[in-house]
Amino acid sequence: MDLLKFKPIYEERIWGGRSFKTLFGRAIPKGVRIGESLEICDSPRASSEISGGALAGMTLRRALEKYSGDIMGPGWRPERFFPIVVKLLDARQRLSLQVHPNGVSEKKYGLPRKNEAWYLLGCGVRSRFIAGLKKGVSPALLREAAESGRVEELLEFRDSHAGDFMFVREGTVHSLGADNIALEIQENSDSTYRLHDWDRTDSEGRARALHIGEAVDSVNFDSPAVEPLSENDEPVRTLCDYKNFKILRLRLKAGESVRLSAREEPRIISLVSGAADCGGVAMEAVESALAPFCAEIEIRAKADSAMLITENFSRHE
């Protein structure tokens, strides 16, 4: 089994734009603001379609049902959804202020917790992101500020730089600011509580729903603000090592190569710059692909390249 590449699934968002076309040359739907491109996903709502090779045309869901051992390794239950979602985000406007469930709110409201990571591919001169709450903010203060529209004064802001990496843990109040383009790697969950949406309305004047009570109950008030990792020149760098996934950043100069051994674990390759040959399958920035458990993949850089390698996500329940 070769490297698995997928057709992107484009999704309109109120805060989206057209950067996937202008920056990456992609053919996106006309006349709509595309905020998300689902690069790898597997859920009841959508499952990525394999774009080439022997499994071309098959969805990831169907491939896991038929070849779970080859793709994920022995013991993987075919009915389990793929545990990671990989997205591209085009934040033409800032995203809503939100928080993902933590252990307490998971038990209270029933939505599973969620952790995610952002790697900034590009940003505007004054782009920022929200990385948590200021010290000393209490649940009562946050609730009152959210209900009265004064929440912005309680937030920690960080300037955006291309190459910044942030691990956004469950229970962290966060938002990606305007004019940021990001690669997002997350646990397979849609669990999000919207705390504030900047008084934004859609084309018909309707505001999106807020979930202030659930959001406040989900916040880890004792957690520090998120501090981004700035890009550097290390050939291999561990960006995060969480219990459900680990992300490495790998740099290769043109002509250099690295081998992903077969029968160790599945891995996700996300090429963030350059171009590479991956076991005979061409990849260009900014594409993501799945290296199956059974496949040995040699990644050979055709130009100076940087990539994220996501691993340690195939644990058995």
C-alpha cells in the first residue's frame, strides 16, 4: 500500500476568504468565502476521498473498514473513525472566541474533549491570535464579560508570525485572528463552545449561537496562556508530545531523504514548504497525506522542504 493522498473538502465559513486559490493555486468553489479545507477527515458528516493509487475513489471510512490492519496496524477496530483531522484555515476575518470541552464539561454536557495544534503558514503584518485569559480571571468575571460584550479586555493576545506553532489544550479560550492562514491538526471531534462572535451577523443579519454557560464551565482557569514556538533552523524538532498525538517538524535540503519504516505505526505527512517525492508519490506544499502502517515510505526532498510529521495517534481502545 502506497502513501494515501486525499481530495480536499472545502467548507464555507462566515470568516473565510479566497486565499486557498490566491496563495496555493487551488480550484475552490466560486463566489463563496472558504474558511476550511478538510485535508484528512473521517466522521459521520464527511470522509475524505483517496485521490490516487490502487484505492483511488474510496473514502477513508471505506478504506478503514476494508484494510484497517494495513492502514492503522493490528488490533485497530474497523468501525473506529480515524482519530485525527487535518485542516487548512483561511481566517480572512477573526474566528469566534471559543473553548473546547475539558474533562469536567465533558462529564456535564456529554461532548468529548478536544485538543488541537496550529502551524501558521502565513499572516498579515498586524495579525494576532488569542491565546488564553489574563491572570486572575474568574468564572464569574468571564461570564459577566461575555454576557455584556466586554470579554476582549480579559484576553491574552499574541502577534502572529509565519512558522509559529501553538498547541491549544482543551479548556483554553482561543481564537485565530484575521489574516492568518494555518494548518490545524486536531483530535477527531467537533466539540466547540462559542463564547463570543464579535457581534458578527451573516448576509441575512442573523447572529450565530453562543454557548456562554457551557464555555465558561469548560475553561481551565489555572492554565497559563499559550506561548507559541517560533520557527528555527533545527533539522528535527518536537513541537508537541501529547498523549493522543505527537508532532515533529522535519527539514530536508534538496536531495536529502528520510525513511519511515513499515510496520511501526501510521503517520501523517504535512508538507508546509517545498516539494518532495514520498515513495513515488509527489507532494507539494501545502499538502497532507497518510503513510499507512504497512508501508515503508522514503521522503526525498526535490527542493528545500519543511514538513510536519504527526504520529502516536493509533493507540487502541
